[in-house]
Amino acid sequence: MFAPYRRVLSAPGSLAFTLAGLLARLAFAMTGVATLVLIADRRGSYALAGAVSATGVIAAAVGMPLLGRLVDRHGQARVAVPAVLAGVAPLLGLVFCARTGAPDWTLFACWAAAATAPNIGGMARARWAHLYRDDETARHRANSLEQALDELCFMAGPVLAMLLSTGIAPEAGLLTAGALCTTGVLLFAAQRSTEPPVRPAPAGGRAPLRSAGLRVLVLTFLATGVVFGSLEVTTVAYTDALGHKPLAGVLLALVAAGSCVCGLAFGLVRPRRSPAVRLLAGVAAMAALLLLPVAAALTGAGLAVLAVALLAAGCGTAPTMVSGMTLVQELLPRRQLNEGMAVAVAGILVGISVGAALGGAVAERTAPGTGYWVPVTGAALALLIATAGRRRLRRTA
């Protein structure tokens, strides 16, 4: 099974930047749960925790495309290093304010200012697109590998964040995430041999969002982000209501595990249908499978059954994300890949912020488990958007 991926990683320098980026990805996977636990523990409110988390995600969604544009114009290393260093002080400020009982507005301000980390996943995919620019099958496998690595981090990240935040101190998870993010980005930026060359933009060039197909993708990813954000908050709140809060990380890891396995399997299948068709199939599967956690939670089947349901629900995520990122690479010229993928990820981040806020509000106002309807709604909306805009998801550049 892994032989094709070994061939993909045989490109000179590819293994080095992949391993370096893993640290930053792990940090990103930890921050959501770590922030929620820190604020909920220190302030006693999931609604406040979800709102602060949402603010940071929105700030990242605004800044990430701007950083992506700078990366396209000046190169990955020249932008990534100062960007990640700029977020260290605000992160420490959030921890300090949460611990000392500072006014709630300071939490929002610090977390928004800390959202300066560059889009490591997008920069890694841009490197793959450059390395395998003439090999569609290799690019498909590389994108599948990237998604599997993302999910691998989301398997380990929430578990590690919960262990640190509940076993050591509420601040431990977020501080560790900050250290891993800074280290990972610096190591990734140091891998200069695989960095794509800067391609000057022609005068009067179109912005990525002028592409109708990319607009459809961003809206689809926004709705998919609602799935991610609400699923995380709902699971943490649900396990807390049952008196098993530390198990939230394990349950969220199972979602990522299902996506990781499906991502690796998806990459082994030689593409026969267009990425647009594959995207529609992935979104439809995601919407259907997310009904399983709803049934498990609302029937009171227990955490063991919920775990199986979440594992199955994760299987629709990877095909959706792999196909979507492949479409970004097809819809845009190479000189705009970093900005284009950052715009796509920004859509996901906005959706995550909306989903986190909705999930937190529903968790505080309804019976435990009711919040699992929020990710189902997000997936159904993603399917509706992708279906309505399917004709625009074709190569334009």
C-alpha cells in the first residue's frame, strides 16, 4: 500500500520538508481543543471559549490569503519566518490574560493578534505541484498524502492537547502548540532546495477569487469548515456532560483516523473521473456519514458506539479535501497557488469559526448530543453549494 507513496517521497528534499511541516500541522491540530479547554476551565463558559476560538480563526482567515499573496511574490521562507515569530507574544498574552482573570475582551484581542502563522499545508502542496508539475497521478497521490498527514496530526493533536491541558495545567496544551508551530515553520522554511521559484505576476493579472470555480470551492469549504468546528466543540461538550471530558481528544482522533485511512486509500486509486465529480462524491458521502454520530448521541447508545460512528463519519472528509485542493491547482496558474490555496483554507477557517460558535451555543442551550445536528447541516449545505456550482469547477488556467 505504501510503495506508491515512497515513490512520491523519493523526490530530492521532499521528505525533509514533509517532516518539518508535520510539527506545524500538529500544532494547528492542537490549538482548537487547547484553546477551548483553557478558556472553558479558567472562565467556566463554553460559549466564551467558542467565541474566542472563532475570533482567532477569523483573524487567520483574513490574514492567510494576504500572507499567501506575499509568498507568491517574495518566496516562502522570506514570508513564513517573520510571520510565525510575530504570533509568539500575543499567544503568551492570551495565556496570561486567561490565567489572571483579565477582562474578556483581552482574550479576543490576544487570540486575534496571535493568528499570524502561515499556511504550511498550502506551501507544502505548492511544493508538490512544482515537483510533479508534469505528472497528474503523482500530484494526486501527493495531495492525498498531504491530507493523510493532516488527519494524522488531527489524530494525535487533540489527544496530546487534552492530555497536557487536563493532566498538567490548562495552559500546557496551548503553550506546547505554540512552541511546535514556531519550530515547525522555521524548519520548513529552512528547506530551500524544494521551495518553488517566485513567478512574477503580469500587469493587470486577475485575483484568484475572480475565478468562478474558486468561489464555488471557497463556499463549499466554508460549509465544510462548519462541520469541523461544530464537531469539535460538540464532542468536547458532550463528553464533559457525561463526565468523561478527557475522552474528547480520543473521539476527535477517531474522526481523523477514519479520514486518514480513506485519504491514503483514495490516493492509491488512479484518477478516472474529473476532480469536480470526485468532489461531489466526497461531499455526498460526508453528509450521509455524519448522520451516524447524531443517531449515536441522541439515542444514548454510549461513548463506544459514538466512537465507531465518529470513525465512520471521518471517512468522507479526505476525498472531499483532496479533490478540492486538486481543483485549486487546476483552476489557478502556478504563480497564484499559495494565495489560492490560502483563500480556500480561509474559507474552511471561517466555517470552523462559525461552527465553533454555533456548536458552543447549542451545547449550552440544548440537551447533550443535540449539537451533532450542526455538522450535518454544514455538510448538507456544502453538498448543495457544490452541486449548484459544479459546471464552474473546470480548468480555467
